[in-house]
Amino acid sequence: MADTTNIIEFRGELEEFARRVRIAPAAAMKAISREVMERVRELTPVSSGRARDNWNLTVGAPSEEYDPHPDWKRGSAHEPKPIPDIPVDGTQPVFIANNAPYILLLENGSSEQAPGGMAQLAVDVAEARMEQVVREFF
């Protein structure tokens, strides 16, 4: 009778690889999305904290949410809300959006705190991270 040990081991390795390949994109999307969200919030200029707190992380469609925080005053910076643990399965896009009416002014460098903007810098970091993740998994 033929020894099938190597075939069984190889099949197990193939199944594990297939499982990792299916899971890896979703895990990478989630991790990178959270990193971008953290980075863009770190880079967002803060006076009251409104702009920083209005970054939203969603799956499937960009958020249309905007909380003006009318009780938050300039110069009294508040902490942002926690980043949500979103269900990323790799089949839908992940969005990071900010609907503060002045966010484009900030992105275009209107604040001395972030003359180079925030979102594009955060995306640049994410692109470098994605390249690293691809090298790790593939």
C-alpha cells in the first residue's frame, strides 16, 4: 500500500493556505482601516475637537453623520469618540468620512496645526502599510 502521509500533509497545508488567503484580505482591510482612522484623527487640527470627533468609519457606504457638538467651545478640546469595531468581511469597501462643513478647508491646509492636511497623509501611510501586509501574507 502506498504511503499517503505526504499527500495528506500537503492537502492540510493547502487547506490552511486557502483559509489564510480568504481571511487575510478582510483582516488586512480591518487593520489598515483602523490604522488610517487613528492616523487621520491624530493629524486633525484641534480647537474644540469637533472635526476630530466627526471622522466616521463605516462599511458599505460613507457615513452622512455630522455631530456639531453645539456645547463644545473653541479652546476646550474634547476627546474623540471611540473607533467602532466594524464588521469587515472583505466583500464591501470601508469608508472613512468626515462631514464637518469645514473639513475640506482643514484638509487643504487652513490650519497651522496641519498645513499639509490630514487625510492624504494618512492614506499615504496606509498604502505603505498595505504593501507591508501583502509581503507578509503573500
